[in-house]
Amino acid sequence: MDVVSFMEIEEDEKDLIISFALDNGDGNIKSLILHRTLFYEYVLPDEESGTNVSLEGDYLEDEHLNRLESIELDPPTLRIKSRFRFYEIDAHRLESQEFEHIERSLARQNYDGRFEVKST
């Protein structure tokens, strides 16, 4: 299971982004990104609206359609289910206030109820 080294949240009027820097144990870092684009989403077809999930180096033919379906916050574990993949990451390095920040950002990304958020 990849370990979250750190995470960053970026929010502005155009984008809502949660980025996790994952260490797979051999010193390589890759990014797992939850990204919702507010700026032009209203012109997209329904199946392309919502929070996109991408993992650096993980090629998906229809990556732009890899939408978040559910996320479970079960500290220290995060389980992220997208249309095409399931990710389970170890977030034991994150502080409790960072989990709270993630939950607030997920609520903003999920303003229209496109995915399920579970918190234990």
C-alpha cells in the first residue's frame, strides 16, 4: 500500500484539487489527484462532470472519464473508488486536522452529490 508523504489542497473559483504525494517504498513519489474543474463543467456532458481521479504514471485510455464514485476516510487509511480503479492508501503521516481539511474540500467537490463520502 502506498504511503501518503504529504497532501496539498488547492481551491479557487476555477478548480478544486486534492493532491496526495505517494511514496511506494522505493523512494519514488507519484501523485494521486482528485480534481474538479468548476470553470467549464457546465458545458460538459453529464458523464464527464464530477471529480476526476488520476494517478501519475497510471495510463487509462479514457482517463478523462475516471470519475470519483466514493471515498472512505478511515484514518489512517483512505479508500478511493473511481469508475475504472480502486486506490487504497496509507495516510498515517497526516495530522487529524489534515483529515478535517480533506473532508471540507470533499464537501465542496461534492456539492451536487456525485460521489459518496464515508467517514469513520
